[in-house]
Amino acid sequence: MRIQLDVVVWRGAIAESRHRIEAAVADPDGRLPAATAVPGLVTTFRSAAKPFQLLPLVERGHADRWGFGEEELAVMAASHTGSAYHLGLVTGILGRIGLAERDLACGYHDPADPAALDHLRVHPESRSALYNNCSGKHAGMLALALAEGWPTAGYQHADHPVQQLMRQSVAESCGLAPGDLLVAVDGCSVSVFALPLYAMARGYARLAAAADDGDARERALARIRRAMLRHPRAVSGPGRLSSELTEKSGGRVLAKGGAEGLKCLALPERRLGVALKCEDGQARALGPAVVALLERLGALDAERLSALAEWREPVMKNAAGIEVGTLRAEIRSLAPAGA
């Protein structure tokens, strides 16, 4: 099925602007049952790569060696809000491996959690890298380095064995060779990888379809998927699109976002993966686009789609709190499957 997917910003009855969405829906073998015009669009994986960056820690048995539980694995795959809950999980991981906040290379940014942000405004001396939304991922990378006997210093650099293994794991999960991935520096200072949307979707299809009785990689992916599905607020936070999709779909959708308007989905019941990219990088278009695509795919029933109504057509308000418009997805089929 070839589709066109746009999100239109309506101010009253005026179509004020338009966000063009490119998307790919893939199965574990790389077939595309649905896609927009450019499923081969190459863009950065950003934080949507985190389940596959976590993969070596689990696949190689190190998660068991350190005794990490599901919530700890979930926060290692997280783009968290910097809440006290998230900081507690990351601090616990660092304590388990004998390291501290000063060992994190991700840097500080203001947390998205309102209570945490209010606290830091009063106590700026408390700012630390723990509040970075990627601190869980970095704690996991440090655990991997220690378990493999690699130096923790410089673990964020592209030539470090940790980042080299990340590149290999992401590439293989998405059906590519490591050399196929373009590499740059992410917002949290580790390597970020660029690859086609269809490859991202294939990786998420493998995450969706991974079996508990499969090979070591499948078992590891299934364990990561289970941790993320059972602890969506560790992966994101209350009221955020990724956690809302997982919670309100009843676990039928595992969602993971990335910066610059990227959202990836694993649909376990359908054994499908989805990657969507808002070409202008605006995250506000993702809610309407994701819900419209899930509806078109028949991935959710009417009750669960209704529970996501606020994301399907979010309301815009002005500075005085007056409702002035909405965002609405426009999706239409352009060609049948296989065309």
C-alpha cells in the first residue's frame, strides 16, 4: 500500500501550514506492506536506536551478571523526563556497577519533568548529568564497558569499543552492514547513526517479532521489548506520546521517539515495525500522523483509537488559553500493496 501522509495545521478554517511525513512499515524480512513515497529516506536514528544500543548488554549476558531488572533495562532504553523516579533508577544502576554521576558523558540539560525543573530552579547546584534524558543509556554503556573489560574513560567516542559495538548491533538489527551506517555525534555525545527509514522499520519489526525461545539475539530483543512494554513510564514519562501509545494501546504498540521528528513503533501482534519522520523535524506532527497510520493499518480497535483521540487531533491554544485551531492528519492511499 502506497500512502501519502501529511499533518495540516488549521487555525480556524485556515490551513496555516503543512508537515510532510515519510513513513515505512516493514516485516522482519524487510518487506514493506505500506510506505510513503520515500521509504528510503536516510535520516538519523537518534534515540529511537536505544533498544538496539542496549542489545549487547543483554545478549552477551551482562544484564544478568549485574542483576539488572526490567525497570533498569527500560530506563537504559529511555528518553526519560528527569523525574525523581528516573533519577533513582539511573543512580541505582551506577551504584550497582561502582560508578557515579561524574562518569556520565552525556552532560546536563533541563529536565522535562515539571517537579524536577522547579527543584533545579531553586537549587541550581543540584544540576547534573543524571537529569539528561539519555543518562540511563549512558549508564548501560558504562556497564557494558566494565563487563567487557574496556576502559570507561572515553566510552562516548566513536573509536571506543562500546561505540563500535553499538554501530554493529544497530546495523545488524536493521538488516544492514556496519559500514552502511553514517555516523555523527548525538546530542548526548555518543555516536548517532543515519540509515533509511525502511531499515529502521525492519529493526522494529524484529523487536516486535522476537521470540522468547529463539536464538540469543531474539531472546535478548524479546526481553528488551517486554521491559519497555511493562514499564512505559520508565521509557518516557506520563503524558508523553511514547508512553501514552504503549499504555492506551494495551501493549499493542511499543513506541520510541527520536529527536527531529522521528517516531518508531513495534507492533508485536502484527509482527510489524513502523518508522515515521516529519521532514521538517517538528515533533508536534507525530501524534496525529502515528494515530492516523495505526488506524489505516487496522492495528488498533475503535476503543483504543478513541483513547488516543487527543493525539489524533490535538487542540492549539493561544497565550490567553483560547482554542484557536487543531492539527489534523491527512492520509490517503495512492497505490495498492506491491505497486
